[in-house]
Amino acid sequence: NFSLNQLQDIDAAHHLHPFTDHKDLRGAGSRMITRADGPFIYDSEGKQILDGMAGLWCVNVGYGRHELAEAAYEQMKELPYYNSFFRCTTPTPVLLSKKLAEVAPAHINQVFYGSSGSEANDTALRLVRHYWALEGKPEKNIIISRHNAYHGSTVAGTSLGGMSAMQSQLGGAVPNIVHVMMPYAFELAEPGESDHDFGIRAAKAIEDAILEAGPENVAAFIGEPIMGAGGVKIPPASYWPEVQRICRKYDVLLMLDEVITGYGRTGAWFAAQSMGIEPDTITTAKALTSGYQPLSALLVGDRIASALVEKGGEFFHGYTYSGHPVACAVALANLEIIEKEGLIERVRDETGPYFNKALKERIEGHPIVGEVRSFGLMGAIEIVKDKESRARFPDEGTAAVAVRDHAIANGMMLRATGDTMILSPPLIWTRETIDLAIERIAKALDLAERDLRK
Ligand code: PLP
């Protein structure tokens, strides 16, 4: 058995972390989470923390689900691994594909598996370009994305994404990807511009990019229905219908990245259904297994899937763990829990609206809060220095980190991104859990304000 200090020393000596400043690790040491149950995580010192991020937007059914452990155990005993290459497969990815086709929008009936959201987006990028090549239009290969989008950390994921810090370390992106403005009214709407008009203008940026490149050269537009890592940016209701109209007008495919929004977070199986979008592909991962196993599923619409079948020829693409039998067994058990416990309906009808009301009534009035917003169980709190002018505190990110650190010290895990606090709790949260979270967040805001105004 290792002490916390010993583990931290070993960690700093040998473990390179994702999205971490390694200089910091040597100073403060990492926070060691050692167990979890229901909506709570516990650190190595036994401190209980309410997990407002569902791990990393993924543990939708909460922690401690023995059914999922048993599903993995049974499958590992029976058949721990076999591949899905070269016309082989195993039963669980077959059954999972059937289930996903049932819950996905009606025109989506095929699934391609990977282990992560990043891989699924790589697949999506290659697949839409392959589709246009099959259609005899290989030059139709430009993908339009948005500034500040997050589509993963592989080279293709980073290239599709619009995070400037990530792109600056890429040293050469995948070619033929262009980025347009994001639908973020809080910072980008003109004074006096209505939400509706702003949504139409943000969509028009996509049309402008299509016309500039020439529609005959544009393969697809990709977007998160609600930008997650970029700060839970909820577009105005006018945005997605207009994006859909533009894509149809110029015969540009629509790729939705639902790695965060998939499997119930917005109060429907997919945000496509919450928002009435009919995408050609939907990238999913995370909550497909509630994070209990690494698994991603790229849901592929009939238009692309039927071209693969009718035109034939091999799509030279796949991962060793595509359709991993154990991960798929866990996904099946996870989807069963979501259905059996009515978690999606609960988000839509009860906890989602309650969460929104609690944020509006008990957080938005705080002196360092400029805006709160939520959709289903996905929320954001904008931290500002001045409510009226929406001026931010100096040194972007410092204020949000202060709120986050006070929150964690106060038993509440939430994430800071730029000057925005983000929340994405497990779907098992009840009104009582929401009340507890709001109370802890309000206290963290008070303490952070005290420090920041010193
Ligand atoms: N797409 C979106 C919208 C995400 O939020 C993420 C991860 O947070 C990814 C893709 C990448 O998924 P992964 O980290 O599983 O590769």
C-alpha cells in the first residue's frame, strides 16, 4: 500500500497527464480519486465530492453499478476479445448496433465502432470524404467546423476542432478544414441583436464559407449541438434549423458530434432529436457505456451507408478494438439501465427544468455571475467582474479556477474553462442533489468573490 505522498511522487515521476501543466504536478501533486458511489466521488483522504461533471461528461448512470461490472465479467469469461475485421464479428456489437438503430433518428441505421470520441471523429472525417469519392466527387472534401469546437485530440480531431491553443501545437493540420464563428450570443451578439437574429447570422457564416470554397468542394459541416468543452454554448433556437437548411441547399453533409450530448443528456437519446436535426452522421462515445468501458459509436445515416453497400469496395479503415465484445456488452447493460430507470424522461420532464430554474433563481443573481444557461443536464455559469458591462476579471481563467478550487474544497466538482464554469452531472441527480450542488456552488462563488475583489 502506498501513501498519498508516495503515489503523488510516483505520478509526477512517471505519469504524463492529458491537458495538464506538468510543472504544476511537481508542486501541488495530483488529486487522487480512489472510489465512487452513486453521484459521489471520494479522494484518497476519504473526502466526499459531489461529481458535477459525471467524470468527464460520461458517467450518466452514476457510479457503483454492479450490473455493468457483471456484464463485463460475464463477457470476459465467455469471449474477452475477437475482431470485427474481414467479415468476422461477435454477438455483442451486433446486438448493440440493433439497439442503437432503434433509438437513433429514423434515417440512421448503421454503426461503426471505435474506443474513443476522437477515433469516431477520425472515422467520420474519412467516411464522408470516402462517400463523396464513391459518388465520383473526390474534390468535394472540405469540412467546415467552428472556432472553439472540440472534436478530440488525435490529429484529425484537433484539426476538426477549433481550439487555438491545441492547433498551435499541431505543427500541420489535416488539410481542407475551415473554421467559422461559433453561435455564442453572450459574447458575439451585437448590441440590440435578438437571439433569433444572432442564430441566423451565425448560421450564415457557414453559408458564406460554403460559397467561398464553392459548394462543389464542400463535403460536410461538423458541429457539437451544444459546444461542450468550449463552454456549454447553447445556440439560439434559430441556429440548427437554419444550418440544416443551408446544408441541404448546397448538398453538404451534416455531421453532429454528440460525444457529450448523446445518451440522454439533453432529455432525448440524442440532441438531434431534442433539436429536430437530421444529421448524416452522429459521433457518440462517453455515456454509451457511462464511461465504464472505452467505446465510441459513429452512427451513420442511410445515405452514406447505402452508398457503401451499393457501390461496394473496401473502406480501408478500422481499429483493433472496433466492436470490442466486452465494451459492447457493457454498453448494452448501460442502455438498459437508462431505459429501465427512465433517466432520459426524467431529465426532459423533471430534473432538466428544475436544474435550469435553480441556476436562474439561485445563481444568476450573484454579483460575479454574468449569465447562466442550461439544456437538459448540461449547464454553464459565466464569471464576470461587472454584471452590467460583462467585463471579465483580469487574466482569463483565473476567476473560474478560483471558483472551481473553492467548490472542490467545499465538496463540489465542476469544471472551469476560460471564464466559464461548466456542469454536466450524472442523469441520476434528483431535485435534492441539484439543491445540494447549487448550495455548494453559491458558497464557492461567495468565497471566490471575496478573494478576487481583495
Ligand atoms: N467530441 C466532443 C464533443 C468531446 O467533448 C470529446 C471529448 O470530450 C471528444 C469528441 C473526444 O472524445 P475522446 O476524449 O473520447 O477521444
